[in-house]
Amino acid sequence: MLCVAQPRSVQDVEERVQKTFPHPIDKWAIADAQSAIEKRKRRNPLLLPVDKIHPLLKEVLGYKIDYHVCLYIVAVLEYISADILKLAGNYVGNIRHYEISQQDIKVSMCADKVGNLLYHCQSVSFCPSVSVCHCTVEVEVTSLPLYLQDVEVIFSNILDIHELTVKLLGLIEDAVEMTADGSPHPLVGSCFEDLAEEQAFDPYETLSQDILSRQFHEHFSSLMARPTVGLYFQSIAEGFKEAVQYVLPQLMMVPVYHCLHYFELLQQLQEHSEEQDDRECLKQAITALLNLQCSVERIYTKHLPRRKPGEPMYRLYSRQVRSKQLAIKRMNEIQKSIDGWEGKDIGQCCSEFILEGALLRAGAKHERHNFLFDGLMISCKANQSSRLPGSGSGAEFRLKEKFVLRKVRIVDREDSAEFKHAFELVGKDENCVVFCARSAEEKGAWMAALVTLQYRSTLDRMLDTVLQHEEQAQPLRLPSPELYRFAVHDSEENIVFEDRVQSKTGIPIIKAGTVVKLIERLTYHMYADPNFVRTFLTTYRSFCKPQELLGLLIDRIEIPEPEPTEADKQALWNGDQPMAAELQRFRREYVQPVQLRVLNVFRQWVEHHFYDFENDPELRGRLEEYISSIIQLRGKSMRKWVESINKIIKRKMQTQSNGVSHNITFESPPPPIEWHISRLGQTDTFDLMTLHPIEIARQLTLLESELYRAVRPSELVGSVWTKEDKENNSPNLLRMIRHTTNLTLWFEKCIVEAENLDERVAVLTRVIEILQVFQELNNFNGVLEVVSAINSVPVYRLDHTFEAVPERKKRILEEAVELSQDHFKKYLAKLKSINPPCVPFFGIYLTNILKTEEGNPDFLKRHGKELINFSKRRKVAEITGEIQQYQNQPYCLKVQQDIKRFFENLNPMGSLGEKEFSDYLFNKSQEIEPRNCKQPPRFPRKTLYPLKSPGIRPVRTSTSGTLKGHPVPLEREPPHKITFRSIAETEHETSSTASVPTSPNTPTPPQSATSDLISVFLEQDLCNSYGETGAHRHTLSHTHTDRHRHTLSHTHTHTHTHTHTDTHTHTHTHTLTHTHTDTLTHLSLVKHYEQDI
């Protein structure tokens, strides 16, 4: 009566009790059952054998129910039966009888008001022909064909083992998907704990008893001895009879090995797990499985010696992942132990060692020691001479015969008076060799290995064919597309795939699709695609709003069950349950994977893109409400996902309220702050020349690293930083662009406002020194800021200033300029060769994203319908992924707040507009060095402090500016890579004194860094683009429409052109494209071309 409704949860049983049993007995039964569940952990409160009823309920229902559901049903039945027996006992006592008959029960129930209701309820609920059904079942069981009984004896409860294995695998896969990116390993302890508490591993004990029993072997041997059975198996395929006879018993032992291996793995996992909660779960699982472990090991050791997982038969059938190097090493050791070996090495014709042991060869006096590999069988004789003292050979065996397995047939020999436990190896020339084993068990092991190796491909193909036919005969039934829009079949109208697949997984790559199809594949039931999840969550905002995405994911997780067909309805009308197995499969293979993958998307979303929820509290509240109120009711596995998501949200909210916390431990302390003319607290005197160049570079690097690391992928996808709502969509990116613009203009302003030539040379030299420190700190953004400033027209035309700059500084500058040439080829090589931390040049990423966005359509048309071009989004995500890989490691440098504020508040333009400031710089440049002047005008000095640089060597020995104390992360470069080299600080320094410099972060240069003539970025001296004499600078003729052009997508377009003409007839073109005023200098770094005329 309780099982008619196909219960799957305690709530289902409770509802059935309320509908079936009369009041108030339903409340009493429910209260008693709930009490039994609560007391279950402490002791068993029931008298009925729950453990025996649990598998019986599976047979009745057709599927396995949770242990708590079984406990609830048994508690209800025990309460009802106890109540009925109490009534009957009182009645029998009153009439002074000593036995309770069926008639006594009926009378006592009819005499009681509640009992009378229950009795009539039972009469109405049950079919009148219950006894007929019982008789029918009894007849069917007695007339059951013998082959089904044989199958039960041979395979025991293997289906229960399969069900457990599938469930355990699903839990482990879920745990792997739940693993956070920074976690060292998945937390699988709860997977084993849940199953151990449900006593789900108990079928292993039954299987061990059945498979290792004498009855199994006797029954199996008698079955295979039947002529009809042998002829049937031989008719299926060649070697199939031998495979069944010898391989099948060994395969039936594999689950037993798995069970024993589980116990070992749990111990190892508990010892090595780094999470306290995971270790506790593993400890609970080990404790719960202790009785099972003792029982299985006792059964196993009673019949067979303990076989470890690494031993041959377990290795052959468990398909463990083994190291190829270890296999080759083992084969080489065996070959060395064999005297007289000829021909190819074993490792050249075989890939795996399988088995070894003693066999007696027919016609030989002594036993042979045989080695079996996956392609070769070697028969050897013990080398007696190797055991004698002074013998020349140290080989243990002497080669007698070699058999190539692909050239022989394996023939089973029946026992006879001449040979027992024998088999034959028959060659192509029909020559045969007979080997005899010591026992039937040893023969079975050799035959199983040989037959498996010879017929493995045939057996695998047969299995694949059977599985394919089963899948085609019973396709997974899905809900109607009208009720569930994610059940629409794939077609070119809704999804298109790339021609290639993912190399490692074989998962298809989506080219384009509708939003619904993309969501379906995001949470696909057949496989998980982490790459697609990352790409989708990075780029979805270009075609879908966050609220819309959340709604789609909620719709995806609400999966209706497939509707019954007309045949199903007719069967249901007749009292059958035709859909029970299909619904069970649907829930297991479709509903559960989809729901768990939706939860994984939720977790990845809040973990890596929480800014969506920061900007939209309604979105966060909607997600929290849904996962808390609905998903919590759907089982323990889902509750763990929900707890994980809630923990992430709580952590993110705490971080948001408390501010960003950088709890990072470095291997060495940061270097001390370097001061020059300006000292601590003298903020009014801070300037380019008064601050130490090392500290200027360090603090700018820290600031630019902070700005770089703050940029989110959502600020880049769709080129949103160029759109109208850019201030809201790309705030961090715009801050970085504006900082880069201000710093570049500040460098230009500092140079051209130094009217005195000596001061101007000192300022320009100081800027190049800052560039040097940028290089050592891997701040490529800073390097190219300096390059952009020096290559700007107001600075670039200062020939007399550059003539006075030391040659070494010029070479440093030239080599830095070459980073941006040839489409940033040397810069990209340099970036790939260094170790983080670093600050990449952001302009090249913006250029690549713009090209990708503008060069590819947002939608692809297929059969008149527009599909989202996801291939385009994937390309953009690859660029953002490259940006993110450099956002993780910070610098081991100390922030000096006063200097940081100074650079954060830089405003070189003041109140001037862009055009006015550009004209001001150029006019100032012409003022200090008029066009075609032979000598620059004389101007008095504006400063009283000395112009001599403090250099870029720290006064005190400092530690590395990198995280792990690796000062110049270039020592691992091959010779052809770009490398750092030291530059002497004074003109009189020799190569010997400059060989071991002390850089701002105490670099340890490569051993070859011994010459101050070698450049900072290149290993060879390049041609000097400026020349060696005064003619090395370019004479500039200025017109108002010359070649330095600023094209501004702004309220006006300003064209400012300067034509450079030098003695080498070079023309240098700088093209700058801007989308707003603040990107003037930043995007000047993006496109820098040099053309020789």
C-alpha cells in the first residue's frame, strides 16, 4: 500500500500515510517513524530487520531508495503491526485463548473504531485478487528458466555494484567540479562518508562471498562443461568461449580488488588531505566501513592470498594509469637478467609487462621461467652458472624461446593422463608448444592473460556494439520542447560547431548558437566543459544581461519529467509501471547532472565575477533566495553546493565591506624606501629631480600594478570602454588609461620646461634612468610610457639636448624603442620570457580586442536566423585570459603613501585643454631650441640643488622586488632570448666593475653579464638610429600641417603635424587614434611605426 505511489523521499511516504491511513492513526504512525529516524544514529529503535527489507523494497519498486526512506516505511509498518497485534492480544486474552488466529485479528479490528477504519481502508485499497497475484508470482518463480538462475549464480549482485560505482563516480565528478581554482585537490571525503552512512558498500561483502565460494567455481565449471554452452559461445566469435571460461572469473574478481583498494585509498587520502573538514569526513567513512573491511578481507584471505593493486592481475584488469618510463625500466631490467638475448629490445616491441611464473614445457626436463608482455612471451631456463663464484655472466636466466603473440594461437587443452592444466601455443606453421601449469588456478591466470591480449580488440568491439545497440534501442527520453525549451534538438538553425574539437577532451567547440542553446551546452548533461564555462561567464554581457542569465539558469534547473505516451497510459491504467525504469534513468543521467552543473555555474559566477552582484543587489538577493528556498529541498549533494555558494557570497561581501585585504607572505622583506633631495614628509618639494629615481620607478610600478590588476574582463568585452556608458562599464580601465596619459605628458612637460640646457640634459637622463629601473622591475607599461614621452614631437626635436646625453643612455633608450617596433615583436618575446610579477603594456591588448571586435560580426546568419557568434567571444576571452594571468602576483615592494599620492594626483595639463596643452609643449620646445639653431639659447638655472643623479644603485643592500626573491627573472632564458644586461653608471666604469651590479631590487645578473657595452634588452649591439655624431638627431622643419597627427573622436578634430628631416633622410611617423581626450598619450603607444624613406 505504501509503495503504490512510487515513493522517493520521506515526504512522499508521509503524504501516502496521510492519504491512506485513518485519523488519528496516521499522526501516530508519522510521529513514531520520525522518532525512529532521529534515534537511528544512536541505536536501532526498530525490531524489524531494516537491512533485509531495504533490498526487498528495491525489488518491489524497481529502483533503489534511500536508507532513510526504507527506515521510515519500516517504522510505519512496525507501528501499524504492533497496534494490530496489541488489539488482537487483548481480545485473545479476554477470551482466554493462547494463539492468535486470522479470525481473531479481524474481530479485534472490527471491534475497535480506528481499527475498523483501517481494516476497511485496507480492503478498499488493495486489489481483491491479492491471493491470485501471490499465486501467480509463485508459479512464475518456480517456472523461471534455468539460465536466469545460472546468471544469478555467476554474476551475483553485480548490478548493485554497478549502481554504487556510478553513484560514487558521479559524486566524485561533482566534487571535482566544485573544487575551487586555488584548491590543491578535490575534497572527496564527503562522497565516501555519505555512501558509507547509507551502507551502500555492503554489496561488496555479498559479492565477495559469492564469487570466492566453492559453489561458484563448481557451478561455473559445470556450466562451461556443457556441450551446448561451449558450442554457443564458439559460434559467437573465435576465442569467445575461452574468454568466457577464463577471463570472466578474473573480471568478476576486479570489484573485490576495487573494494580492498578503496580501504587503502581512504587511509592515504586521510593522511595527505590538507583540509580539516575533508580529513574528518574521511575518518568517519573509514570508521563506518571498518566492519565491512574486516569481513571482506577475512573472506578474501580465506580463499586467496592478498593481491595488492600493483600486482599483475589487478594491473591487467583495473586499467590503472601507469608511467611509461617505469614500464620501460622494468622491461629493461628483465632483459638484462636474460643471458643470450638477441634481436630488438623488449621495450621496442612491447609497452607493458603483464605476468611471470614457472611453467613446464612439454618435452623439457625442468620447469621454464616465463615472462609475458603485451606483445611477447619469453621462455627461459634458470642460469646455473650465474650462481657459481667467479662466473663471468651475472644474468639470472638463459633464453630458450621467444613467442610473438600476434603470430601464435592460444589453444586450451583438456586434462589427460599425459598433460594436466595445459595449454598450447600454435604457430603459423602449425608447430605447437605445450605448457603445463602447476594448478588449475595458475592455468586460469595464464589463460586469462593470454586470451585477453590476443582477443582484446575483438572483445572491445563486441562490447561497444552491444552498448551502442542498447542505447539506440532505449534512447534517453526528454521532456517535450513545448514544456522545456532546453530540450530542442540540435540543428543548424540553433547551434553550429567548429570543425575541430578540444584536443585533450574531444569536446566539440561551439562556433555560434542561440542563447538557449548556449545555456544548454553551458550545463550539458553528457559532459562538463570548464573552458566553455570560463569563456561564457567572461563574455556573456555582450549578448545577455545578468538578470536574463539568472532567469535562464533557473529555468534550466526546473526540469519537468517526460510525459507518458499512449502506450504508457494504457499500461498505467492496467496497473503496470512502464515508466519507472525510464524515469529513474532520466533523473540519474539528465536531471542530476544538469542541476549540479547549473549550481557549478552559479559558483563560478559568484567566485570570479562577483562584480555583477555588487552592482545589482537585486540580482544577488534573487540568487540567494532561490538557492536557499528551493534547492535546499533537493538532497544532500545539492545542499553542499548551496553551502559552497553561500560561503563564497559571504566572503565576497566581507571583502567588499572591509576593503581589499592583501594578506601575502613574501620570502624576504621589501627593500627600504630610497630618498634623494626630498625627504619623508617634504611633499611640497616632490618632483622628478628631487625624488630618488629608484623610488619613482618603484612607486609608479606599484601604482600601475594596482591599476592593472584591478581591470576586470567585463570592462574589455565588447569594447565597452569606447561606448557612451564607459564610465560605468570600464572604470578601472579608464583610470589606468588616464594615469598613463598623465604620466607621459608629465615626463614631456618636465623636459621642455627645463630651459637651461644642463638642467634639461639632467632631466632627460633622469627619465632614462627611471626607464632602466622599469626594465628591471618588468614594468613594460612604464617603459613604453617613457618611450612615448621621449618620442613625442616636443621632446624628439631637441637635438642639442640629446647630443649631450651619454652614449650609454642613448643605447638604452634605442633598445627600449625597439620593443614597440615590428608590431611589438621583441616586447612579446620579452613578456613570455620573464617571471612575474610584471606590468604588461595594456595598449596592445586594447588594440587586439578592438581588431577582434571590429573584424568579426556579432551574429552569424544560418537559414535566415541570427546566431550569436561565440567564436568571436572566445577570441576576446583568450585575450582577457592573457591579461588575467599577469594579475595574480604582486610586487614585494613597500608603498610610500606620500609618493603614491603625488603620482595619483598628477595633473600636467592643469586647466588647459588638450589642444592648448599640445601647443604649449611644442611652443616651449621651440623656445628652448629654435628650429635650425646651431647653439641653443642660454637660460639661467631655475634650481639650486645639484643635478647629479644619485644613480640607480640603492644606498643600502635591498631584497628582491619579486615575490619569491628572484631578482631578475631572466636567467632561465635561452641565448637567443632578450635578456637584461647591466649598464655602468659612470662613463669611467669598466666592464669588470659593472659585472655584478646592485639594482633597485638587488638583481643577480646572469654569469655572462660582464660588459657595460651590452644593452639592457638585447645581447648584441644594434645600429644606433641616432648616429654617433651631432648628425645623429633629426633636424625638424615645422609647418602647421606636418606629420604628427592626433585624430580625436571627440567634439573636434585637431591635426597637428610635424615633419622630421635628418641627415640620414629618415621619416618617423607617429599615428595616434583616440576615442576620448584621456587616451591621447596611452593610445599613442598602441600604434608606433617607423618608416625608412
